[in-house]
Amino acid sequence: MKLYQIVAKDVMRRKRRVLYAALGVVIGTMTVVGILTMAFAGQARIYKQLEQYGPNLTVIPAINNLDMKLGNLSMGTLTVGDNYIPQSQVPAIRQIADSNIREVMKIDDQGDIATIAPQLYENTKVNGVSVVVVGVDPEPERLVKSWWNVGKGNYIDGPDDVLVGSMTAELLKLNVGDTVMLNNSPLKIAGILDETGSSDDYQIFAPLASVQKAFDKDGMVSSLDIRALCNSCPVETIADSINKNVPGVRAVAVKQIAKSEMGLVDKMSNLMLALGGITLAVGLFGVVNTMMSSVHERIKDIGIMRAVGASRNQIIKVFIYEALVIGVLGGIVGYLLGTALAYAIGPLVFEGTTISFVPQYFPLALGVSIVVAVAATIYPAIRASQIRVADSFRSV
Amino acid sequence: MLEINNVTKIYGEGTARVVALDRVSLKVEDGDFIAIMGPSGSGKSTFLNIIGGLDRLTSGEVMLDGHRIDNLGENELVDIRRGKIAYVFQQYHLLPSLTAMENVLLPLIFCGNGADEQKVKTILARVGLGKRAEHKPSQLSGGEQQRVAIARALVSGPSLILADEPTGNMDQKTGNEILELFKELNKEGRSILMVTHSADIAKQAKHIITLQDGQIISKAALQLVR
């Protein structure tokens, strides 16, 4: 028989009182867990949406336009530098991107991480109309342009397949199976893209090698889209690093939208967490209150324990043990109710978000509620330990 | 073993000032059995509480085995309660959620010397409750509850037992049984200070002191045939 067993027996005798005290903890923990679970689901949803923004980085040739001026008279601009990036620089760029991501994400895998989609833009005439043909690497291109939807026909599958933007197809009256001539190379239309609302609608996409060959641009690309598959990927660092180490190119991070979007989510999560914190604090006062009255109602028991040899610390221990019971109880119930709460109102807050169980919040809920229960008990417990034995008997 | 010198206890201040004990002195020898009598409010219980360190005195001193105990800190008082002085109360003061056995175990648990259930069983048998060890206080009669309380007082092996009207809530027959138990404990060499209202009970002690208005008005040595 140990002290905690005595406390356990006492708790069993005063079930209602203990449950009442636990209620304060439950409400606080429930709110925090509910909010976190909702924020988690909301974040996951926004991350998913962010992926649809496409590449995180764009690498383009470093072209400098120099204004030519004579006094106040403009003589036009002089373009310095190449309009193309040699494809031979892709491995160096990949190396920079991957090593940065590995470092941040602590990945040991030596395989490719970032998706790199090269593009070669060329002007050409199809059926007498000027269009832009884009040479792409079909697989990474598809990953980067996740919003692409091939409405008719199929995606690029062979060296002679081309994909046509919806407007181009409409304007040039092109259909799946038609042949288009790209600088005298005949290619077959494999598919037509659904409308995207972007410049893609006006372009024709063909395998990179075929375009390079047709336009005599072997080993050349116009730009590279880089997509890192993580949202915390250090795109700015990667861009800096590429700019420093790879000559003749300019890397631009395209994360501004993502950033403001995430900032909003963070602000909202913080606001909700503050709400949860306040609820927790209110719960704390509730528990302090119940513990105070619990002390009051047990003044006589405390006197008895003191009279038969309990030290002050042992009296405090009795109350701390009780707080642990309340904390564990409150943590379990609070977690369950908090998750249920998130299920109930999460879809209303983040439209159409599916809430999922977040098991890692369970230890958190347990920890929070135990800390709250113990913190709320310390003051009443110290008060309890200071009651003079004779006074405790007199009061009853 | 116990010496009480000029102990005064004052409750409250100003007009609410009550002198509960007024310069009381008393000497208790080893193995003594003193009955403390007096009308209600005469300071009997206060006297007992101060001796045992359950209450603080206003002035004077209490010596136990040659050491002052009235000015001890809480932790040192705990040590005294864990082996030298034990209490028996009129209201029994048992923890209602615990069985008789567990109530008696309580001092051992607080003491930290391991809960020796065998020892508790022996003591419960000694006070005549061998078969009721697993009963809760609510399932026991008043006399039985007081036996549990006495067993609890005995378990830490005190040399002085302070009993505050231990038979106050009992009929005469039960009261006498409890008194017999105290007499046996006294024969074993334990000193006993017992507050009582009953002259019949008091007569069976070795000494009687009578308190009135916070002062000892008489001390009598009883040489009765026991």
C-alpha cells in the first residue's frame, strides 16, 4: 500500500467532485486540440493548393539590356548575353537544388529530388499563323504543370507527338491526329489541352529533342522550371546559390504568392491558438476553484493525515497525485472531444476540408492537461498543507 | 517524561479575546495515566492539542524527554507524531474511504518505513478487531471505530497517547471496554493523558486534574485498587 493508492481510493469515493474538476481541464484541452486539428487540416489543404501554383523557381538566361544613350538621345538598347541556357548546365543546377533541399529536409537519399522541367521556346508558323512552340521534357513538364488536363487525345508519348493549347487548336482548327509542320519537321497532334487561362492555351508543346532538332538548337533550352516537392524548401537559398555558381543564368524564386497565402494561414492559426490559450486559462481557474473547494471539503481529512504523521510535503503530494488523475482524465477526454469538435466544425471553417485524426496531438493534449491540472493544484495544495491540525478539526 | 510549564493560550484579540489556558503547569511521569476533567470550555482539549503540537501556545513551554517541543518547526513536529506521541479523538477521525486495515497502515505509509500489513493485523487483533480489518468505518460501530483509532495510534509505537474524550460518544458498556484497552496500554508502560467528562472513567486513572476557566483547580492522586 502506497500513498498514491490511498489517493486512488479517495478519488473513487469522490468521483463526482473529481469529474467536475476534470471538466475544466477537458474544456481547455478540447479547445486547443480542436483548433490545432482544424489548423492542421487547413494547412494541409493550403499546402495542396500551393502545389498547384507550379514551379517554385524559374531559371532563365542572364540577359542584360544596356541602354545606349548619347546625351539625351536614346540610341536603343544593346542586348548582352545569350538567349539560351546550355543544357549541359542542368546537372549543376540540379545538384545545387537537391543538395539544398537535402540539407533542409535531412534527406540522405541520393536520388533526384527536385523536378526540373526544361523548356525551349521557338517562334514558328503553322498554317501560316505565327505560334510559339515549346520544347518540353514530357514527364517533368507534367509534374510542374499539375493543372494540365488533356481534354482530347493523349499526352505526349513519342518523339513525334505534340500537344496543342486549346486556343491554338480552335484558331487553327487543329484536331487530334492532324499533322503540323514545325520548321519542315512533320509532327502528329497527340492531344489537345483543356483551357487553362494561361499563355499555355496559345502554345504548342512538343518533345524537347524534336524541337531542338527542328530549329537547330541542339543542347539549348530557354528556361528551366524547378519544383521542389516541399513547402519549406529553401527556394530563395537555392536561387541565390544558382545565381552565384552557375554563370550565364538567372534564377528567380516564385514563392511570393505562396508566402502571403501561408502568412494568412499562420496568422489565423495563431489567432485560434490564442483563443485556445484563453480557454485553457479559464479552465485553469476553474480547476483552481474546484481544487480550492476540494481542499476545503477535505480539511478534516488533511488534519487526520497530519495528526497521524503526514508531513507538509506528503499532503501536497496527495493533492498532486489527485491532479495527475484529473490531468490524465482531462487529457484523454479533451483529446477525443477536441477531435470530435474539429470534425464537427472544421468543414465550416475551412470549406470542404476533411478533418483527420492527428495522433501526435494526443501526447500534447495529455501533457497540456496534466500541466494545467498540476499548476492549478499547487496553490490549493500548499494552502492545504499549512492548515493547523487543531483548526482543521475545529472547523467541522 | 512530559513537563508543562506556565502554558498560556489566548484565542482572538481585543473584545474577542479568550484565555483558553492560563499559566498551566503539569508534570507527567513515565507510565502515568492522567484523566483531565472539567466543564465544557475549560480548556481541556486545547491543553491536549498544545501538548501534542496540534496547536500553538501563546506563552510557556512544553518539554518532552528534556527537549522543548512547543517551539519546534512543522517538520520536527512530524517526527514527534511519527513515534513519540499519538492521538485518539472523540470523533475517531478515521478516513472514510479506507478500510480499518488501511487506516491503521496510514501512519506507517507516511513514515515511509514500508507498510507492514502483518504488524497491522497483529495490532488489530490486539484491539479485538482481527475479523473486521477489511471493513470501512461506516460499516463499524462507534466502539469498533474507536478501536481502529487506537490501533492506528499504537502502530507507530508511541510512548505517550493523548486521548480527547475517547469514550464521549459511547454508551457506558462500550466506553468501559475502550477504557480497559487504555488501561492495558498503560500497563505496558505507555503514558496516557485522557480528557473525559465522566467521573466514572476518570476514577480509573492514576491521577485526575480538573481544569476550570483555563486553570488547574485540583490535582488528585488516586490510589484505587485496580
